[in-house]
Amino acid sequence: MMLMRKTFPQKNGQRNVLHKKNGEYVGSTAPYGYCVEKINGIYKLMVEPEAAKIVRRIFEEYASGDGIQGIIDRLFEDRVHRISDYNQYHHVYCQDGENLHQWGNSSIRAVLNRNNYYGDLVQRKYESRFQRGEKWCDILDESQWIITPNAHEPIISRELFEKAQVRLKSSTTESNKNYSRMGRG
């Protein structure tokens, strides 16, 4: 019986990798801007139009030079639910009787870093340590990711994604330089 318990997660994990390699979405929650539908027996990401507008807006504003805090402030002013509240209420804009919370910096960065938005299905970016009795995940090297090109309808262009990545990398480099200068003082 002990052997069954030990091998089942491995077989289940291998099955998930096979599904991912075949372009099937394997995850508990779809990325913001998408929903999951089963089509011809395969789970696919489908654009959710209202949330997709917010994803597009975040990328466009950031790529055109707006700062993350400015984007956060405008989303709050426009009463846009943050992702966790969207998942709870199942609609984008805050309605009477609902709590409105401000988006976090990390949520905006997570949207800006999510490769799936240009149509490629990017999975297996992390690997669980659960089988080893640990509760966290390892971040995998990009060469280990499972990428299925053009697996679903894109919300943004690859060019817009790349433009945002250039800004993100330069802002990270700049903040690291500033942090280093502060430590030397």
C-alpha cells in the first residue's frame, strides 16, 4: 500500500506533463482575462472579454510609460476589482454592496510577467517540492518550461508583451542599483 501512495503522484504528474505538452491547460484557476472551457475533450483557455480589457489596459499603460502605482490608482478610481475579488464576484467592476480593494504592486507585476497573454500556453514554470515533504516550489529554468505556441486567442501582441518586459527589466535593474547605493552609505 505504501508503494501505491508513493507512485500515484508521480504517475499523476507525468500525466499532467503529457497534457501540457499536448497544449491542454492544466491548472486550478485560469489566468486573469481567461476562463477554461473543455473543447473536444481538451481544456483550453478562452478569452473572458471584460477582464481581457483590463489586462490589455495594464499592458498598454505600462508600455507607454505609466508607473505601476499610477495604474493601481486608476484601476481603483475606475472601481476595477483586484484579481482575487474578481475570482470571488465573477465580474470586473465593483457593484453596490461589494468591497473594493486596491490592486497590489505584485499583482500588476504578475500580470505583466504572464507569458500566456500573447497566445502561447506557458506551463511548468514551477515545480512543487510536495513529494519531498516541503511546502514551496522551485522556479524552473526557462528551458524546462512547457510552451505550446499559439495555443489560444491572445489578449495582447507579443510586441506589447516584449515592450513591457524591457521596462520591467530596466526598472528592476534601476531599483537594484538604488538599493546597492543605499547599502553603501
